[in-house]
Amino acid sequence: MYFTLSVLSAIFALSATSAVAQEEAVTSKNGDLCYASCSADESGNEVCTFTTKINLFAGELGYYQFEECGDDVNPTLGMELGKTYKFVQKDRSNYYHPLGFAYYPDGAHADADELEPGIAPPGSSSDCDKNMTCAAPMYYVDGDYKGTYSNNEDLVALTNDEDNFGLDDYEPLFFHPLPDWIGYGEFSVFLKVDDTDFSSDIFYFCHIHQFMTGRIKLLRNGEPIQKDVHLPELGYEYDMPAEHDNECGTYGLDEFKLPHAECPEKFVCDVTSDNRELKQFSSCIDSMNCAMMVGMTTSVKDSESEVALFLHQMIPHHQNAVNMAKALLKSGKLNCDDLTDEESEQADDCALEIILREIVNNQNSQIQAMR
């Protein structure tokens, strides 16, 4: 059996918005909004911190998590107007996931307005766009602010007519090799949303990967300024990996468990029944190889294009590499406390983990570009 390129296009488009999905996460672990941890900095100014991580196994691309929110993926955050918030992106899982903020889901990925000095909150009466004083994130690398704009005098003197908030220096570093990225120090984003008559939610998102956005409810005196509704709407549902994918740490393999009508009996042979962990891992490999085999069996009917054929061959090939890397990460067989370690007994595992994380993040980004 084979699929035409037009049918595969529909399949790939569907997977981008997740055929198997869960409802938008609107609560955190305790059934309420997730709040930052607030404390005074060295100057005595209050700073509220969200410690950012990526759960690579939560969906095809992975989703954001925050230490302050437990295990929830893409939790809805509560942010008080006028307060300073710090989003720390130090954890290794943040690699290839620079955080952004927008007035609509996915920001520039969806051609939507982001929080920038020259973009006034939609529907508000603010004229901050005229002198570049609208709320925008401020990007720091190892304690060094990369921009010139400021709406937060606790960090940098207030400015007018400055539109550089540091993103153009911050984001490119996330494309560098992982050991280099780690060596640059702590990545962090500060955000203070000014109190205006803006009355909708805002969103956090990934500047590299689309469909990872999460909601932020703005608060005034602890109460959401938009209480019982979630607007703007997210526009899509979150992935929810099926049982087999949860076991493997993969995405999209449940329907390709062997036996499968379009695949051989086995791809991995001679695994002994008493080696349970290897048997489980080989079952995952069998499924991902079956998925790639089915995905790469295509017809060029109605689309006699070398470019189209390349794309429809390469996407399942990349998906297989991503799933294979995620499965090994999920297995827990690698022990690496410090990814820059080149000398201890963990050095080989650290080198392999770097390869795996670069495969997952780089090739997922390429998959989205090819789609």
C-alpha cells in the first residue's frame, strides 16, 4: 500500500495541530493559576521568578514546564501588572527554545503581534507605540542585558524611542552548538507588563518551534483582569501522546506497533526475552522504523516534483531520528550531570546526550520548516 503526496500533505498538516490531543491547560497542579516565586533582589526590589524547562516527551515538539508549576505542561501563568518577572532558561532542556511573549498565540509564527516597544496592546487606549515605551521582554545573557530599551527602572533607566530589547542577540545563540550554548552562562528574560486598559490574556511561546504556546492571565491586585474566559483562543489543541508513546518517550508511533500490515515482522532481531529493558526499547525501535517505512512509501502521482518528493521522504526520516533520540533519552541509560564534562567516567554519556538533544531540537525545527 502507498500514499500519494497529496494525502501525505494532509497527514502532515493534521499532525501539526495534533489529531490526538488534550484540551488547553488552564490550571496548574493545585487547580489554580501557576504563580511565580517572588523575593527581593540584591537592590531590595521584588522579582518574581519562573524557572523554565522543556518536557521533550509531552508531545511531538515538547512543551514548556516551570519548576514553580510542578509537572504541568504549558500551564497557565498568573502575572501581576506592574511587577517584574524573570524567566530563567538555564536548564539544558531550554536549548533551541528561546522564550517569547505575544498578544496572540505563537506570535510571529502566526503573523501575530508580539510584546515589543513599538506595539501597543491591542484594543487599549495606550499610545506607547509612538515613543517605543510599550511593554516588552528584556533579554539577558549571563547577567548582561543585550538591549537598550527599558520600561523597568529597577533594571535599566527608562527609555524613549529605543526599540532594541535584546532578542536579536539572544535568539541566535540558541542555534549554536549545545556545549557553546551552555558556556554562555544563564539565559534569562525579564518582563514587566504595564497597567493599562488592556483586558485580554497574553501568551508565552517558543521563537523557534511553533505550537508550543501557553497562556498568561494578567492580574490586578491578585485577580485576573479577564476572569471567566480565555481570550484570545489558542486555536489548536495540545498533543497527548498515546500509551505506547508514553512508554517510549516518542510521538506518533502508537498505530505503528508491530505487527503491522505494511511492515515486516521485526526490524530488531534476536532480543532475548529475559532482557526486559532491551526488549521494551527494541519494541520502540520497531515501531519508529515501521512508521518511517510507511511514511517513505509514497507515490508521485499528481505531483511530479523533485522538491515535493524530497520533502515527503525527508520528513518521516527526520521524525524517525527525533523519535530514536527521544527514546534513548527516555530510557535513562545515560548519566550526565554536566554536559561540558570531557574527563570523568560520564564523559561518553555526556557526549552522546549532546548529540541526542541536538538531533531532537534541530531536526524538529527542520521538520516544521519543511512542512
